Amino acid sequence: MQSESITYFFWPDFGNTVSIAALVLALAIFVFGMFSGVRANKVRLIFAVCLSTLIGWLTMPMAVKAASTLLLINSKTAVVILVTVMMLLVAAVATSIYEIITVTFPDISSKK
């Protein structure tokens, strides 16, 4: 991946109020999660987040290259869409990994 292709990085400015509200919401979700079982599954959660982040990091160069090939990387809107799609990918992978670890593996081990 060439460093020049990401120089067009752009993110819309929603204003400080929206950004602060989103940060407060994220922290509230995190705090509520701590009281609803995240502490008991801390290692599983950290593993799921780290693995999905690694997958996202390893997938991003291919996504940037594909967007460059399709001549989409020159548009600021396309860069926002690309980053958003990668965020969705990482979130979906993290959720799926966590679900596999917490639900599927205990079910498989209890059936044996």
C-alpha cells in the first residue's frame, strides 16, 4: 500500500456536541457492559477485539488497493465509505469471534 493513497483521508466534522455525545454513549455502553458480564469474560472480549483489529489491519491494504483500482480513493466521500465499511467489518468480526468463543465452544464441550 502506498502512503500517498491515504493522503486524501477525510472525515466529516459533526461538531463537538455530537462527538462528545458519541463518546459518552460509548463509555456508558462500556460501563453497563462491565456490570453485565464483561468482567467475567474479560479475556474472551480482549481476544475478540485484538484478533478482529489484526484482521482489519491486515485487510485494509487490500481494501485501499481495490478502491484505488476502481478509482474511488480520489473522492473524499469514497474514503469515508471505505473507512466506514472497514469499521463495520471489524465490528462484525469481533462480535462473531466473541459469539463463537462464549456460546459455541461451551456448547460443543458440554456435548462431549
